[in-house]
Amino acid sequence: MFFLNLYDRLKSKLKKGGWAGLFITFRDRINNRFDSPGDFFRPTINEKHFLITLKEIIFFKRKLESKRKYKKLNLTNEGTLRMDSSKGYLHLPEGFLNYSSSLRKHILEKYNINYLLDNLSEVGENYPGIAGKRSPIINLVQDLYGDDLLLKYVTDASMLRIIARYLKSYPWLYSCDLWISNENENKTGTSQNFHMDWEDRKIVKVLFFLGDIDNETGPLSLIDAENTKKVINDLKSSYKKNIVSQRLSDEIVFNTVGEDKLFKAVGKKDDIFMVDTCNVLHYGSRKSSKPRLMLSCMYASPFSLNTWSKPKHRNKKPFPNQLNKKDWVVWD
């Protein structure tokens, strides 16, 4: 099925852009392979841990700074709201942020969501995702510069403390993306299949619901961390030799854990859902009758395989009026 999907994609590119378009596609694929250690090495689970340890050794000064900042957070006496490692996810209480509604309206208006939805296939071509042709991922990181409300959200202290406690590290922001999906078919070999991510030992993706998400919107669906370990143990030989983000069929996963262990991240607009996609098997953006709209921000340690050294946005200085909000989460 993988080769059939690859053939379909190449055929489509050839039809739309000719041989020149096909060449550009291959060139971009090669360039993307060098984007990060994760893309380049395509590591197994054990190789992933080795590469992260190697980055910690290489960037030992950063390691010391990270420990200092983490200790300064003084999380020992934190409240009960935290991500459970045995679950690997947390649905924050309703109204957790008192500006959620303002943030949602700001994003919907600023990025003209109605236009994007009306032209989803075209948008998917310009901003390709990993689920299908109608699941664009639009990078908003550069928009942090000058957007006080979005910056306030990605550096919100109440969320960062939950994230830091779970990661056991002072977190860095690696991505801030607008996710839209409304697929009209299911495809194998994509993020519509069960998989894990490879970016770090642990990560936290913070999903902000820009609209109601239910079973008809192709929601993120997952197996908690404890039961994910059971699947990994049953497929030990496969995970020993294959990339950690290998795709698994429903049948393979449910042969080990019952279908009743499947959890779906559904909720109302303005809800916030945190998940460690490096330690829970998950899928999303399957065929849906309604669109799913989310803001997705990914946090990890300063040694993530997401980049060779650090995210490009960390080299950029904040606007003068944002200097008082400068934080190691976003900028150096």
C-alpha cells in the first residue's frame, strides 16, 4: 500500500507540474532529509535515546543552563494538576485560561479561517501536512514577533509549569502551527495510522481547540502510555530495527490492547489538550464529515532531535515592546 500511495503522489505531481514539478518534489524531499537529526537518521527507539544523550554532551553549557532554569521554577510544591506519565495526556479544565475565547477569535480572524476552509484542497497543496491532501499545517512561529496575544499563550506560566514538570526539563518551544483537517478518504502510510513521534524522550503538544471537536471531525485518537508500552513490547523486534515513527494498523495495535483502550481527544471550542506523542501511539485526521481546527504548539527539552542545534526562531530578537516578555522558552 505504501508504494501504491507513493505512485499516486508522484503521478499527481507529474500531472500538475510536469517533470519540472516532479524534480522540485524530489529536491525538496532530499533537502527535508537534512532538516534535523530525526529526519536524517530516522532512528529506532534506542538510537533516538543515544542521539539525544549525544546532544546533551555536545551542548553541555546549555544543559547546565537548562538545569538552573528548571530548578528555579521550584515545582516541588505544585498543585495536583499535572500530566500523568502512565497516561501521557491531560485535558485541562474548562476555562483554564481566562483569555481563551479572545485568543480563538483572534486566530480565526487573523488567518481568515473561512477562506482556508472554502479552499482547503488548494491550501493543502501550499501547506502540505502528513495526513492527506486536505490536512494543511500552517507554521505560525514567525508570527510570534509582534503578536502579543499569541506570544502570551505560548509562554503562559501556568501551562509551562505543567509542561516542565512532565518533561523534567525547562521547555523550549519548537513549533506553533495551525492545523486544519477535513479528509475525504483514509490512507495507509500516513499519520492516519497509529504511530509515535521521534522528537525527544518526552514532548508535550498543546492542542488548542478552535472549534468543537467530536467523532465526526477526525479527532486525535490515542492509546495511553502504559498500554502503548505493551504494544511496543509485543513488537519488540520491529521497533528494534525500524524507525520509531513506523506506522501500525488498527488490527496490529488492537491485537495487544483492546479497542476499549482507545481514547479520543474531543471537546468544546477553547478546550486545551496536552499530549506526549513520543510516548503514546496515536492517529488523527481520518476521513471526516466536518473540519477539525486546532492550534498545535510543541514543547520539548533543549536537546530535541527536531533540530541539529536549535530552532531558527531562537536566533531572532523580539520586538522592542516584547522585550519584557522575552523568555528562554522562545528566544535565547
